[in-house]
Amino acid sequence: MLAVDTFDGVQSVRGTLSFFGSPLKACFFVVDGLMIDTGPRSLARETIPFLQDVPIEQVALTHNHEDHVGLSSWLIRSKGVRAFIHNASVEATARRKKLPWHRRYSWGTNPPFVSHPLPVRLERDKHTFEVIPTPGHTVDHVVFFEKEKGWLFTGDLFVSTNPVQWAPDESANQFIASLQRVLELDFDTVFCGHAGIRQNGKKLISRKLGYLLELRDKAVDLSNKGYSIHQIDRILFPKKPPSTYITRGEWSSYHMVNSLLDSAGKTKNFTGNS
Ligand SMILES: [Zn+2]
Ligand SMILES: [Zn+2]
């Protein structure tokens, strides 16, 4: 299912999939001939007919995850556009990625594609988008900032104010620094890769930062009292969402707690989920 909205000249497209009964949403945006993220491969059947008539000259990717780069190869082939991504992922986009089954099942595997390193800013006819590196969710994550309008295209930096699970390779240290970095910018509207368009975006990102810092304080306090990382995880998150079981712990609060403790200088003790 595809929902299309227009906000101040930005086309916002949201696709919804079902993941074992729970809705899974992915969003991408088209503005001034620039497409920001391309949605997952599993939405190709709905997305491609929509994109046929949309003028697109460039593709800018927030990071190399299959729910954001899924239709890049189709866009390059069909519209003759160039796709830009963080320098660190240019080689990786040209190779087929091996994904865990649950990511293949929900988002689909995207075909490899040729990408180019993002410049410091993308100049379009009406808008200029500054490229701001925001590692944490992944090392190659960036956001796009349109200063005149106060717009921030955030990929997976925001998603929600209070996440309850992370993947094992997410870095709390970098995530917190990235949230602090974007809070220095003057923006109000967030264009999120999963939550869509959100007003009062600065307040929302500030709430997410506050949540992570508070969670870290609680985890450190428990660690200082002698609790193990698994015990701290169970105290802070006694109820696990179904996706933690479905992904066999790949998406888990344990990884968030572990990384938050690591960012506070507490010994990292990664042993997977149990
Ligand atoms: Zn992602
Ligand atoms: Zn995502």
C-alpha cells in the first residue's frame, strides 16, 4: 500500500508492509528533482508505476540499508540518474549484500548499483541540501539539511522518540553525538525514513536524545550496583516486542543497553541475546 502526500513542494511517499502482522512503514521523498532514499525492493510493484511519471534527476541516499536503497538500480537504469551515498558505502553498493532472512523477507534484497560519493552539499534549482554526517545507526548515515526551509531529511536518525530495540552494530556513542550535532541546526520539519513528515522535529529529536541519555544513566547506575548487562536489560526492558523473538535477538533492547554502557566507558560484554 502506497500513500502519497505533498508538503510545501515535497512529495512524500509512504509504503506499508506487514511483518508477521505488524505494520512496517518505509518512506521516501521527491523534491526539486531530487529523490531522497528509494524505498525497499519489496514495494517495487507499487512504487515503480508511481515513479514512472515523476521527474527525478538525482538520488541521494541516507545510508546503505535495503529499505532505503531498494529501487536505486531501477532508477539509474530507467531514468539515467546518478545515485549519491556516503563515501564509505560507494564500493559496497556495487556488491550484492547478504541479508539475514527477516530482512530479505520484509524489505527484499536490492540489486547492486553504481553509486557516487556525496558532495558536501547538493545544489538543486530551488533548494540547497547540506549533507550532514550522522553516524550511529550505521557508519555511513547522513541527513540532508535545507536551511532556508528548516527541513531535515533524517533517514533512520529519528524513527521514534523512544526506541526499544537496536541492531548489534548500532553505536550509542556515535548516535548521541549525531543527535547533538543536528540539534545545533535550525530546523522544524523532519522527513523521517519511517515516520514520514513530523512537525516540531527539533523537539522530537531532543526528546530522543533525552531518552537515550536517561536510559544510559539508569544502565550505568545498575552496572555500578553490580548487575550484568543481561540483568540490566531485563530490568529496563522486562517485556520484549515480538520482533525480538522473530529476529532471534538481532533487533533487541540488549544491543541498545550494551552499546549505551559501552559509550559510558563500561566494559563491553557482547554475548548476543539470551
Ligand atoms: Zn537503516
Ligand atoms: Zn530504515
